[in-house]
Amino acid sequence: MLNIVLHEPEIPANTGNIGRTCVATGTKLHLIEPLGFSLSEKHLKRAGMDYWKDLDVTVYENWEDFCKRNPGAKIYYAATKGRHMSIMNRTVSLCSEKRVQEFRKKS
């Protein structure tokens, strides 16, 4: 099964589009806080995200919470920050917030 993880997503429309795609493909969505928007029912309805109830989504407090709840998961990182898009492959058992910060500096 494919999983998509958004680390601190900021744009609700982009997250909504990804969520819609996840519903259509049966993909699980993981959101790591802080989020740049609210997931309250009122905000989701206003954004036209009525499909959200059909989405398999889990929200995590931070990167460490994600790592603890998904031990051994194989992760492929993609980032658009920096000069070049980067893709890295890691295993969750090796991850930490410090590693995320190091990855961000490299990309």
C-alpha cells in the first residue's frame, strides 16, 4: 500500500488536492503538524473538501511522533526547497527531527 506523508503542509488547497487523489487511489495520507490551516469540519466544508470523511488520514504531532508510530517504514523524501529538487531514501528507524533539519539544509 502506498502512503503519502506531508511534513508541515502550509497550503490547504494543495493538501486538499493530494487528499482527493488519495481517496481516488486508496492511498493513506499522513499529516505532520504544525499545519498551515485548520482541519475543523467547518473549514473543510468551506474549502469544498466534503470527501475528507472518506480519506484514510492520520495526523501526527511532529516528526518524532510519526517515526514512533511507523517504525521501520521505508521513506522516500522529495523536497522543492533549495536550488534542486532532491530525493532521499531512508528508513524511519533512522529518522529524527535533527535528520529532517539536515535534509532541509542540503536541499
